[in-house]
Amino acid sequence: MSDLQSLEQMQFEDLFDMGSGYVLGNRFSDNRFRQFIYQNVNIDIDDSKYHVIGTSKAKRLRAFIDIEDNHIVAKVLDKLLEEWVEIQLRRNGVDDIEGIEDRAKLRTYKKCKMAIDKLNENSVDVEALETGEEDFTLLVSQIKISIDNGQADGALDRLHTYMMKFMRKLCNKHSIPFLDNEPLHNLFGKYAKFIEHGNLIETKMTIRILKSNIKILDDLSFVRNNKTLAHDNDVLNYDESVFIFNSVIAVKSFIDAVEKKIDK
């Protein structure tokens, strides 16, 4: 469930002209609206769970906002804003949104952008963990459920398990030796040396940042053992859990980029 406030949602609805049941007027047919949502977030907006208040495009979008998490909702709303901007630029014959005649709409647009920024501040990009591999699917599903339920500390526990599995798989892929009981930060340190010695990094600054993440992953192990319900602990607060989660996801996303370079 997203954290979009009722006033913020009203601003989006006003901008997207959703009072008539449409979204952005006749911009979307039912089929194109379905394709638009699917292409951006890999979700079928025609799923019955989005029909709880009706089947019009506007009602399905309202249900979507109510059901999905911050990151997903922010992404769709931002893409719809891009469509709105394109319509306004063409309608006003200008190249910059600041040049449109309706200043009230421009103010609403800016408020909507601020609402999206706020959603992104409190969101976790679980999509970045998707690998398309079956053995990771259950972990990603458990992480998403924890995030959706506001239990970011629980997601951190599963994230630690995910990263252990992920790093072991990479070490095996590149024939990097490791022990069965090797901790996460050691696995990452060995992988960091592998890509450094393989001349896969262009700048010394990137190497320094990469190596600094060894400590981050060591700290993740500490948080997992001492600040989640993996053991009998007082759990970490939601905001700090999200911050740590996104920091680790940034590490994983960089590794993904390196691996794409290797696989070319």
C-alpha cells in the first residue's frame, strides 16, 4: 500500500482528468492503458484485484495506488506525468512545461512531482532484486511481502540471505574459492578483488567506493543478527531499515552492471 496522501491523490486525479472515468482523456484505450502499465512495472492492470471499485481506467488506477507499494506507484505516476507533459507541450506549442498558459495546472504538476519524490524517499526498489531465476523468486517474494506490510526489518533479514546466495553464485561463476561458512563481506571482498584485477573498473574512485561497501555488507550482517527478528532483538526502525536496504540494493545494482559488461 502506497503512502500517497488523499490531497496528493486528488491533485493527480485533477491533472489526469480522472473524474470522467478516463485517465488523461482519450490518451489511452483500455488495451493501450494495460500495455502502458505492464511495460513500465510488469503488472497487469486488468487483474481482478484492481477491479474492487470498478473497471474504468480511473477506478483501476485508484485501486492500483491503494494496493501497490511506494516505488511501483511512484514509477507509474511519474510515467503518466510524462504523458501529461507531452500533451501540454503539444497543446500549447511550447518546448518547456514552464511555458504553458494554465499556471494553475503548472502548480499542480509541480506538487505532483513533489509527491512522487516523497514516495521515492520512503520506498524500496525490490524490482532491482529480480534475477529471473527460480531459486531467487521465493526470497524476493518474501522481501516484497515484508516491505508491503511495513516490516522493513524483516526484509533486511531476507535481504541478507539473498545477498549470501547472490555472492556465492557469483564466486562460483568466476571460480573464486570460498569456504562454506565465509561471511558476506568476505565474499564481496573477494569479488571486488576479482573485478579490480580484471581491469573491469575504470577509475580509482570507483574502486575505493566499491571497497567501502565491504564494511557496509559487514554491518548488514551485524544489523541482521542484532536488529531484526532473525534473533530475539529490538528491531530497527522503518526509516533506517529502508535506508540500509537501499544502500545494499545500490551495491547489487552496480554488480549487475559489471556482470553485464563481463557477459558481453
